[in-house]
Amino acid sequence: MTVADIDAISSVIDGQKVTPTGDSLPVVDPTTGHLLGSYRANTITELDEAFAAASRAFKSWRRSTPATRQSLLLALATSIEEHADELLDAEVAQTGKPRAVTRTLEILRVADQLRFFAGAARVMTGSPQAEYVEGFSSTIRREPIGVIAQITPWNYPLMMAVWKIAPALAAGNTVVLKPAETTPVTTVMLAELAASIFPPGVLNVVLGGREIGKAMSEHPAVDMVAITGSVRAGSEVMQSAAATSTNVHLELGGKAPAVVFADADLDAAAAGIASAGFFNAGQDCTAATRVIVEESVRGELTARLVEQAARLRPGMPDDSGTFLGPLNSKAQYDRVQSVLDRLPEHVTVACGGKLSSEGYFAEPTVLTNVRQDDEVVQSELFAPILTVQGFTDTDEALALANGVDYALASSLWTSDHGRATALAGDLDFGTVWVNCHQVLPAEAPHGGFKRSGFGKDLSIYGLEDYTRIKHVMSSHTS
């Protein structure tokens, strides 16, 4: 991807490229802090055109067969694989991610996720027709909701777009999607590929910042607003959608604990937690961020985490030794620096704690002697920062793990299967991994509780979230 490519990107509305005419927005290379190019946001009038196109398309798309939707989703998966190199170049340019791992775990992975939902479209569950009242038969219909407004984040631009559009389209909805303003390019490329496959208006992509996002959540044509983003963004969407009682689907922040017992394989725990905490520069809502370890092995595990941090170094995308790329933007860089500057005196920086002078890189960081009410324990940082806390018994471990406002993901590390089975029910998180962390196949539901939002991405549950239930009762008499 070149600067010219960014300057030329356009929205995709009703199957056609539409050059936006709104404000100019920059795209910055986070590895250097230098401007890559700029593009224009859509106006409210252009957004109206996108929703009008989606509304028109829904009339016929909702009646398409699951087999039809499957074939088109499969075609999009194949097209992504055919254009994997171009998509990879664009994703690396706008995010600074390591090239090799991004190709495998993001670009090619989204094709698999599309194929999952292509198949899931044909096997949705439901109740059989039955007679609950004499002389009457009840049938349950699972129908598409309608026009879905979707807003995606900057941490996994292409993959989050696919997580949103795949279940929505598989269920028979139409979509207007806005990518994050700092990482728009691969989402536009995805929409351009889809435009040659899907009927016009089924998938529309618009560009812009908060103003366009707010207008999407308030738009009268919208039947559901689905967002992956911060708690703040989710709250704003809920407030906007409340005026029209519009349904919302929220995948928000996380502050995942990794609870480690003394009987765990400490080498495996340290490697798994560090990888899940530092991957993508910690910019992941499921990242392992809070290490809660049995007191008798706290020093030993901390030393292992520090060793892992030294191995998993930040660097440039094409460096084969790079594990994590930069923070996404100057705003995110400044936020993380501010958090580190405010660390209380009682906190010890076991390793890391510094940000680069060029680009937006952050060192893998391990903080010890933290307290439960510290900002670094309670707030989602979206940075490669792990905190370490000790516990003396199971009740204390659970209190520390559950004692945050987020409830998206967690992990347990122990060799005691009975303990893991029992505690999985006590951890108040949408996902509990046992002796692993951040394993996310397309078949498994992803979503949390509390301030982490509600609704599921991935899995058959993610597909069903984009449907509504209708009861049809028929009399046996003519």
C-alpha cells in the first residue's frame, strides 16, 4: 500500500465506490509516527444513501436461501485468500503489525471464519412445530433483524470487520459498517471484494469518526447497532439507540485475569500468559493483563514472566524477530505514557515500562506490588502491561479476579482438573480458558458480561444474535 492508495480510498455504497466529500482524516504509520496519507469522511447525506441502499437490498436479501448466502460467503472467503498479499500489505502499513504472524493469524484466518458462518447459515437451531393447544399448531420462525449498523475498532481492522459482517449477512441482514478512523483501508478493500460478489446494498462501508458513528446509532433506518470498542463508545451507542429503542450488540473492553495455582506448570503458564498479554502490543480485549498467582510461587512465576518479556520484543513488521508491533496511534501512545507516569510509588516495575522516542512502541512490561484499586489493575490499558498480584486461598483468588468492572475473558492455570472445573463456574467471565489463554476458534462464542457488553461474536450464538424470533400459531379449522 502506498500513500496514493490511502488518498484514493472511498466508501462503498450500493455496490459502487463513492468518493466521500466530508472532512479529511489522516492515516499515520505507527512504526514511525509519519503521515502515510489522508482520506475523506462521508457526510450525513452520504450516510443516508448507504442506509437507503441497505434498506432496499434487505427486501430481497432477507428472502434469499441459506444456500445462496452460503455460496456468496464462500466466494468472499476465496477472494480474500486470492488477494491475501494486498490485504496483508495494507494491514501492516496501517497498523505496523509483524508481517508473518498477521498473514497467518489474521488475513488467512478471516477466510476460515467466513467459511464457518457460511455453513452455520444452513444449520440454525429452533423448536419443531408442535401442538401446545388442542386444535392449534405453533411454529417458531427465526428471521433476520433488518438493517444493521456496525462499528469496528482499530486493533484488528480486517478481522473485526469479518466478525461483524459474516454472521449478519449469513442470517439474512444487510449492513452499513464504519471502520475505525485510523485503520480504514483493509475494510474498504473487503467491501470492494464483496461488491463483486453480493447484490448491491447488502454490504456498505462508510468512513468517518465519532460524528458518523453517532449518526449511525441514531439513524431511523437502523434495526440494530453492533459495535466492538471501548466501554465509552458502547455507552454512547446505547444512549443514542435508546431514543428509538433500537437493539444493540456490544463487545466492549476486557481486563482478563490469569489465575495461577502453585501446582501449575509454571513454565507453560509464564509462556502462555506472556504471549497472550503482549501479543498485538496488548491491544486485545482478551489479553492476559492481571496475573493472580498463589503466594508461594509468586516470585518464581514473576521471574519467568520477566524472562518471557525479554524474549518477546517489539520491532518493525519485516523483522523476523519481532513479536509485537507498535501501539496504534499517538493518542494511544500518550494515554499509555500517562498511565506509566502516574504509577503509585508502591508499584515496582519488574521490567519494561518505557516507550520509544520514535514511533509508538512500548516495551513488554511487568508490574509487581500492585493493589486491587490501582488504575493499572482496574482500567483497560490496551498496552503490553502485565500486573502481578498474590493470593493465599481460593476465595481471595476469586475476589481479586472478579473484582473489576470487566467480565470478558479469563484463564485458570492448575494441574487439578476438579479445581479447574469448579472454579470455571465461579469466574464471572464470558470465557474461561484452562491452562491456555486467548484460543479463539470460529466455533466458540466470544462475548462477556458486566461492562464488557452483551451479545456474542463468533459461533452459532453469534449468528443467532443477528436474528429475531417470531411465533406463528395456526388453527386446524378452516
